[in-house]
Amino acid sequence: MFTGFQGCYYLSLLRNYQNYVHQNLLIMKQQATPVFIDPTTDFGFKRIFGTEANKDLLISFLNELFRGRKVIEDLYYNKNEHVGDTEEFGTVIFDLTCTASDGEQFIIEVQRAPQTNLKKRMLYYGSKLIADQAPKGNRRGWGYTISEVYVIVLLDGFPMPDGTSSTDYLHDICLCNRDSGEVFYEHLGFIYVELINFTKGEQELAVDLDRWLHVLKNTSKMDKLPTYLRKPVFEKLFAIAAYTKLNKEERDMYNASLKNKWDAESIRQTAILEQEKAREKGLQEGRKEGEHQKALAIALKLKKMDMAVEDIVQATGLSAEEIEELK
């Protein structure tokens, strides 16, 4: 159990977040017309990036993530159901075939993913994209001609799991030599975006990648398109994200998606508190055991000095039975 101040602190964290979720639900009910939807909800992400009509937005975002290493000119939304478990995780996944400026084609999977077994799942998905390129049946003469594969993961509201600790908001991962750091294989890559670590203010948005991450994180908090985002790509995004453009069914879907996002964050925060509680309990038990062993050592010394058992009990807090057993 937590002691005094620590217990109050962690309980207040949990209550504060639960109040935050409750207040947001009340605001959502009271506001007839919010201004912009949240792009990081499942509904918002699909609406903004998941249609042929809006693929120019996704191309722009992806090109910024590649930072000049790749320049996508066109992309195709595949109908591939290779992942098989998207419903289980409630994850938004786009399986894309991209055409670069040099005519080369490569495959990208874009995920707005939860954190459960994240790294292993992303490695599985990327490997599956490679394996699916193998010809069916007789593979003689194939020569393993496979396209490049990239898995892009948008992490909203939580940091990189599995022990990764960093303040970076962009992680560009590839296979490399462990000792030299030299790239071993360039054409399987993972790009993780940690929005929780992106904290730049409007005056610090130096490049379009900064602007994109700022938009993803803050669109739902804005009441108009700011001057510093007056570019055609963002003007289109804000027009699509307008809540008033949604019909009743779409509004219901969005509101449900927003609530799911808050619920997931509430569950995550509760899990963090439980982990902290368990860790603190373990530390306290360890301290108690250490104090007990120290008391036993002192009692043994006092017993060897022929001090009365009653006096040793008073000095150490141990029971008479424990002291009698000491040798």
C-alpha cells in the first residue's frame, strides 16, 4: 500500500484523469457544434487520410516523415487483409503501394496503433508484407525480388513501450550492424512518431514536418485555421476536419471514437498507477525486511552480551520468541 503522501498523490492522479474524461464527455454533449474533429481518433484518422480523394494529404505527410529519403508521387490503397487481427486491436491500418519520383514502387503500412506488444507486432506486420510478395507455388527462378517495406506508426497519448526511454518524437529505425552502426539492410524500415514528445510551439515550427505533427496533436483544440498554417494542404485538411461537415451518422461515429480514445487513455493511466503501486509495495516490503534483519543482528549482539531478553525486546521491537531462537 502507498504511504500517506504517495497514496494521496497517485489517487489524485487517477481521480484527476477520470474527472478530465468526465468533463470532456459533458463538454462534448453540451457543445452542439465543435469546430474540428480530432485527427488522432480512429474516425478522424480514417476521414482525413483514408480515402482516395484525400490521398494528397497522406502523400504530403509521408514525404515529410521520409525527410527527402523518399519522394512519393502517388499511392494506392490496397485491399489486402494480411494483418487479420485489426478488429481485435481496434487499430487503423492502411496498406499502401507507393510510387516514388524515380518510378520505383514500395510498400508502406501506416498504423494508428495501441501499445500492446507494439514492437513485436510491427515486426510481424512488416515481415508479413515481405512474405506476401513471394510467388505462390513454384518459386524456382524467383530470385527474391522484393519491394522495399516501411511500417509507420503514429503513437498518440503514450510513449514508446517495451523499455524504450527517450524524449525524441521521431524514431527512424532500420537494420544495422550492432558494433559499427552501419546500415545492414536499407529496405525494411520502421518510423515511430511519438506525439506525446512533440512539444514545439507555433514559433518553433520551422519545417512542414513540425507543422504536420502540430496539426495532428492540436487540430481539435483550435477554433480556426491559424495564419501560420495557411498552406493549401492544411487548408484542405481543416476543411475536411470541420465538425459541421459531418452528417448525423458521422457525428455519432466520431463521438463514439473520441470516447473510445479517452477510455483507452484512462485504462492506460490506471495501469500505470497500478504498476507504480506494485513497485512501491515491493520497495516497502524490501525496506521492512532489511529493517527486520538489522534488528535481528543487533539483538544477537545484545544477547551475546548477556542482556536480558525483556530489555532486548524493548531495544529492537522483536518478539521474545524471535530473540530466544537467535544463536
